[in-house]
Amino acid sequence: MKNAAAAAALIAAAIGSSAMAQTPGVTATEIKIGQTTSYSGPASQYGQIGKVQAAFFQMLNEKGGINGRKINFISLDDGYSPPKSVEQVRKLIESDEVAFMFNSFGGPNNAAQAKYLNSHKIPQLFVGTGAHYWGDVATYPWSMGWQPSFRTEAQIYVKDAIAKNPNTKFAILYQNDDFGKDYLLGSRTSWRSSPAPKSFPRSAITPRSRRSIQRSSMSGPVSLTW
């Protein structure tokens, strides 16, 4: 829960400023925080993160909140769908009037939200993705990542796989969206001769469907799936 703790520290540091006091979603007694994540759909397992974060903020509230203000954490389901995530983030900003977005899940979903949030100067903090574009402060000055780059992770995984299987033929399967393509680009920098990759749709990410795709696509005995 380091990112939730970091968010709490960030709020505590800013809460005394006059600018923060005039921010929508911040009153003398409450701070509204928004989030979209995948409580349903093909990535619903990651919805557990939102539930744990809600429990963390509840714990803070039971201890008195942050400088006397309670956290109203509004976390909505987007089903791992970029269009649905934009619909939900608009609701959070325009209807619920949250102060900022916190740790929403998914590279494609956060990318879909970023233009809207940045144009409205709404902080998009600790985005739940390692996609490459969160270091682009010129394009997304109101967005902030927190986890390692997917491209860097892919380089680490490939180097480890090659070191442990030096004479093995590999196959690469990647999810056909920004998430999978970042891993693919990162992995390509670590091969002497890169295997020909094959993609699968982001909707086909259940364990059973992945196994089926792997069996039909593998050109080698070891498959790296992004």
C-alpha cells in the first residue's frame, strides 16, 4: 500500500495551502478522491487492489483522517474498457466533483483518461500502469506514474529467461494494446535474434484462453506472454 500511503502524505503536505482549500472536492471535513479500476471484465482480478486501497483509507478515517478531514474514496468499475473508463472519470469529475484521480488501473484506460484530465487540470496521480508515456511531462503535466516501465520489466524478464535457458527456442505472445506493445518493444532490445511475435486481443486474457493461444501459436518450447 505504498502508493496509498504516498497519496496520503501528498494530501497532508498540500492540505494547508490556500489553493488546496479552494479545490473542488476538498472541504473543511472531507477530501474526495476518484478512481476507476477493473472490478469486472477480463482483468477483474486487479479489482482487489481498489478494495485494499478502500480499506486503507477507511483505516485512515478511523484514525481521524488527514488533518481532520475524512477521505471519501470513490472507486468505480470500468470493466477494463477505455471508453467506459472515460465515462466513469467524467462522472467522478463533473458529478461527484473529486479533487483528483488516484491509481486508476490499466495503461489503455489511463491513456484514454489523460487528455480529458489534463485539459481540465485535474491531477491524475500514481497511475496503475508502467506504460512509457507517463514520463512525458510536456504532454501530460497533470499525470504522474509510479511503477517501473513495462519496457524495462520486459528487458529484465528476457535477460533472465535467456540466462536460464541459453539454448532454448522462444516464442513471444503479446496482448494487442499499449500494454503488450510496450513489453514487446522492451523485449526486442534484449534478443540477439528476436523471435517472431504473435498477438492476441485484450479480451482474451483469461488463463484458459491464453493457454489455447499459446498451444496454437508457439514456435518454441518456452513462451513469454506479455
